[in-house]
Amino acid sequence: MVDVTELHSRIAARAEDFLRELFGERVRKAGHEQWRVGTHGSLAASVRGDALVYYNHEAGGGGDAVELWQRERGGTLGECLRACAAWAGMTADTPRPLKPPTSAPVALQTIPTMPQEAADTWREGREWLCKTPAALDEQSVWRGWPREYVETLAGAGITSMPLYFGERSRIAFPVCEPVTWPVGKGEHPDNARRDRPRFVGWHTRLHDRKDEHRGWRFVPRRKDDGSHPGLPAFPLVLSGAGFGGTIHDKRLLIICEGEFDVCTLPLALGWFDLTLGLLRIPPAVALVGILGAGAGTKTFLDAYRPFWPRDAAALVLRDGDKAGDKWKERGGFLDALRARCSRVECLHFGTGTNGKRRDVNDAWRDRTLNRDVFDAMLVSIGWTLRDAETAPPRNATPPPA
């Protein structure tokens, strides 16, 4: 039996050698313990803790070193596990001298579509967050998320604490516009119009001041007079391994209001690998966090119209407040979804014992949202949790030439 923890540690200690075993000279260094593969660098690999992980920006998915081997060489997971163990010198097949494992800092993925100035500010906020224990443990900010999960979201570019005019933001999430991307060599023509995310700014929560609730701002784009906000309310979409999710090849959309709710869903559904610090959202599923119950729905529908998946089902988990009720109005958000989706169901979590509205994050924290509860919710649109976790994405394999 292979000691998986030891295997990942050994591969991480010789990460670049491992990547060159699979990709040869196409591997290039992209930072400390970070690499890119190919001319355009769509596949990114980095060392997180004691494991090598990867994310394919083009395919919208990722995993650990064994899964990367399986992706490139084929075979069952067990066969690839044994092959990796042999490569790492854990069997008598191919003994190799090993460098001692080293403890690596949190590896921060880069986001190539960021303007340089914005990228520097965003990256500084992520690095500051990952190096500041008090910020990672601040439960009034993270709403019950464990520290390891916050580190994973920051490392994947899904959250940061950037500076805002010299002041440290309380929290921020990326704002991405979906854009077209030409079809790649050997790919199915349907993939020519893909909602590749283009970073255009971020949505940040500022610290309140005495007697002043400062709320959220869109940055860094500014209006002509220099004021904020100036960005459309593009939703936060998670799919594959996390940041910059797409919907064009999905079969199931899970839609809720706000970044906190959409980021809580992987925790509630067991789609977070605590050991490796990876999001593992099923390939046929996209999690969509609408920014606001009003304008955010129109922005989502308009921006993603060219990329809408065929015959997708949608489960909408709205907030249990008056703003959430607007989604049900005649001609509103739900009616628009029904015109585009094969099946749509809208559910909410009502109000708590204190009389306040409850959302996805509230339900998860008071343990009324878990895998069993969510499985029952999916039945309303003809799905099960098993279906969601095993269904392939659309056009996952290009047809033979």
C-alpha cells in the first residue's frame, strides 16, 4: 500500500522534475514554487504545503499530482498512484535520490488577465492575508470558514485584502467579465465561444467607522470624475478548481446571492479537500454568486447570454428576505431562467429563531444545510447529488477527426 501523504511530499520536493517527466521542455518557471506549461501557460502548477497541485485554466479544472499524471498518461487512478510511487522512489522499480522535503509557503496562483497595477495590488493583499494569522482567524469576517479554507481561497485568487487608498480592505472578491476565446487545436467547434473570465476589478468590503456603515465598493475602475464604484456587477462563478469559473459546458447551475454564499457551498457539500487545500467542484457543475438581488441578475443574464449551456438545469437558493422575494416576481429573474433552462427550482432557508433572514452561509453555520439536505433539494429539478458529482461536462471529449 502506498503512503499517499509521503508520496505527495516526495513529489512536491522534486516538483519541477515531476512536471518535466510529463511535459518535457514545455515547462517554464512562473515564480517561487510555480510553473506554467505550454506557450500560453494555460496549465498552472504550484506547491501548496507538501503537495504539488495543478489547475488548467483552459479546461476549468485541476487536482493533485496523481490526477495530473492520470490526465496526461491515462489509466486508472490506482495504476497512476503506483506509477507515481515508482517515479518517486517509493518502490523498488525505479529508486531515485530524493531531496529532503521542504516546507513551502502558500503558493499564490497568478491571474494573467489582470492589468499589472491591479494585479500588484491584488497580489499584495493575498500575500498579506496569507501571512497574517489574525486576519486568517477573524471569524467576524469569514463567517465560520476554517482557516485552511480561507488560505485555499486566497491562494486560488478568490479572495484578498487589498489596499483601498492606503487602507486595508476588510475583504474582497474578484470581478470578472466573461469574454470569447477562439477554439483551440483539436477542440470541438462548440468551444469557440467560451466564457473565459477577464479580471476587471474587485468587490471590496471596507471597515466601518464610528457611526458610519461604509459597505461594499467596486474597484479599481473609476468613473471619469475619479469616483467609485464603476464596475458592472458581474457574478462570482466557481467551477473546476475554483477561480474564474465558466458555465458554457455545464449541466447544472447552482445560483445564490452573494460571494459568501457561493464560496460556502463547497464547504457544505464536501467539495473542499482539506488535506491538499483544493476545491473539487464537479466538472458538470457551476456555482454562481449573484451580486445583489436587483441589477446583479440582469448583469449575469446579459453577460452570459452568448455562453449559456444547452438544456442546463438550475437550482436557485435565494435569500429569505424581501429582496430575495423579487426574484419570484412576474417577468423577474426566475422567469428569465425558465426561458433558458430545462428545469428551474427556487428554494430558500426562511428566517431564523431571531427573526432575521437566512441565506446559504447561515444555513451551513447552523447545520441545516449539508449533503443530505442538498440532495433532497436537487430532487426538485430531477437531479441527485450523485448525478451532480458524476455527470461529465458537455463536449468533454472532442469528436474524432
